[in-house]
Amino acid sequence: MGLRIAMVAACPFPARRGTPLRIERLSEALAQLGHEVEVITYPMGESEASSSYLVHRAGGTGMSYGTIAPGPTPRKLLQYDPLLAAKIGRLLADKPFDVVHAHHVEGLLTAWWGRGRKPVPLVYDAHTMLGSELPSYGGGLLGRVMGGTGRWLDVQLPPLADHVVTVTPDIRERLLRAGRLTPDRVTVAMNGVELDVFARAVGREPIAPDRVIYTGTLAAYQGFDLLLKAFAKAWTLRPSMRLVVAASTGFERYEELARSLGIREAILLEPDDFAVLPDRLADAAIAVMPRTVCDGIPQKLLNYMAAGKAVVSSAGSAKVLQDGHNGLVVPNDDVEAFAVALLRIAEDPGLRQRLAQAALDFVARECAWSSTAQICERVYVGLTGGRTATRSTLVPNANNAA
């Protein structure tokens, strides 16, 4: 008999970005393994949730359609998180959950607060390190203060959990170096990717050998200004090159830079839409990851690889790439090297095909959500000693569950 798992999502859910996507796919995979998963989350989401697990929303019974920007905001910290903690407390008091699995630091804090003294094991799913993430939400002195605060929190908060799951070995090593956790309390469970969704992009010839694509948010921490500068250098030598930007945020903040570089007419703007993402990737020859600081693993990198794309990435976000084998990895903040890498792939079809095939082979072998779920399952069993609680029949999709 499976375990009953309370999955804490301190974010809009579902949503097509890193944290909520990991929660969604992991919940589905755990349900397929026979566990009863109940997601406890904010009152909004971008779409309806899967029918394979219950969804409880803080602050009410219904779901509003929408999202919130990533990162700490007053509304999240002062309104949504206290409501979420209260919801967690009520559910744990009413139902015999075996494990609470909380994602990101806000999930950890709301779950720890909501759990109180209840003897339910708490798993913290660490997607990033605050010492690296928080400075991206403020520059100058504020950024330095936030970085210092983040590094202190990275030491103090993870030990609140009974076990920590990390998305990369890098995060695991950094947590262990902090000295508050022992190796047996930290497990790596990497993200998966939807291979079946991207299968229709694999093997299709791009529109042009020098068509470049970037997808996702244009937040400052993504390093998009670096990409524009590198693309401008490559475009000067290869004026047929085009950059497709399929973004979930507006391009306004980069309009002036693009025009000053003389490349605005070479940039094609398209709305971010997961339903057509495989086709957009199929049309492109090169996919790019300019981000220089990333403790976790960018989901879009796995998407690129699953679509069989040749990837150029800054070293800081090239978590599963080996330079020259399944992608081209360039030093952080090296505009010249990024431009050279773009030109190398554009001018060498054989290299493009070799990188693309190796990237696809890697994710097909290593990045199944079922494998991520099985790793988490072993963590749960270790924490519970294999015990199970009294079960109720799983109720189909309850976006409006009490």
C-alpha cells in the first residue's frame, strides 16, 4: 500500500516554470507508483491540475487563473505564505499523512511552521541556494546584503527538515560543506523531462542553420543582455543569423540595447507557449543558455536537449553538458566565446548533429520523471520505516478541495 504524501508548493500551481513544473511532474510520477499525493499550494495557477492527485488551495476553495513573478514579494511573504502554513496545519491535523515534501525555501518554512509538533517526517526539496538566488533580485548594496542573508539562510534552514533532496550534486555538496547536515540526510534527485512531448521536434531540419532560439523568462538573472551582445558579434560576421525569443515576459527592457547593437531587426519575438514549444525548437538550429549563476538545473536546458538541439551555454547553467560532447560550454560572462560558439555550430552541420544527438541520448538515459519519483520514494521509505497510514480512496482532481 502506498504512502500518503503532502506536497507543499509555495508558488502558483500548476505553472510552466521550474519549481511548479517539478512539483507537478513529480506528483504525477509518485501517483503512478501507487502513492496518494495531495498538493497544498497558493490560490492561483495557470491551468487546471492533473486528475491523479488532490489539490488544496490556501485561502479558499477555488482557483484563480494567474501567476506571480518568481522571488520574494511582500504579498507572498505577508499573505500567501501565512495562509499556506495555516492550511498545512489544518490538513495535517485532519489527515494521517506519512510524509510532507516541501519545495523551495518558502515551502520548507510554511511546512515547518504548519507541521508544528506533529510527528510527520519533513522532506525539503532544494532547487537552488539562496546565497546565489537572492542577489539577482536587487543590485548594488541591496544585492550584497541579500547575498549575505541568503548564505546565512542556506546554513540555518535546511536542517529544519528530516531529509533534504537536491536537484543537482552541486547543491548537495554546498549543503554538506555548510556543516549542518550529514551525507545520509541529503539525496540528489535530478529533474526529468517530457520526452514524449518533445519527440516531434527530434530529427526535423531547422528553418536555417543559423536560427538561434531562447525560451523562458527575461528576468535579469537569466543573462539575456550577455546573449544579445554575443549574438550581435556573431551576426556581424553572419548577417543571415536570426534570434527567436519565445519569452514569458516583455521585451521592453531590452529594446534599447538591441537597437544600440544594431540587431533589433534580426530578433523575432514570439509569446511563450508550451503547446507549440516543440515546433519552435524544431525550427531552430541552436538553443542558448546565457545564465551564468544557477545552482539548480534549468528545465529549459533539459527541454532543449529532449528536442535534439545543439546547445550553447554559459558554464554556470551547463549542469549536464560536457563541452564538445553534448553541447558547447563557454566561460561565464565571455561574450566573445559565446559568439564564437554560435558561429561554430552555424557553420558546421556535422557538429550540430553530433551535439544534438548526444544531448538527446543523455536525457533519454538519465532524465525520466519516473526515476526522480523512485529516488524520492526511497527517501520516504527510509524516513517512515516502511510504515503506512490508514488510507481513504483517492478522489479524482480536486482543484477545489477543502
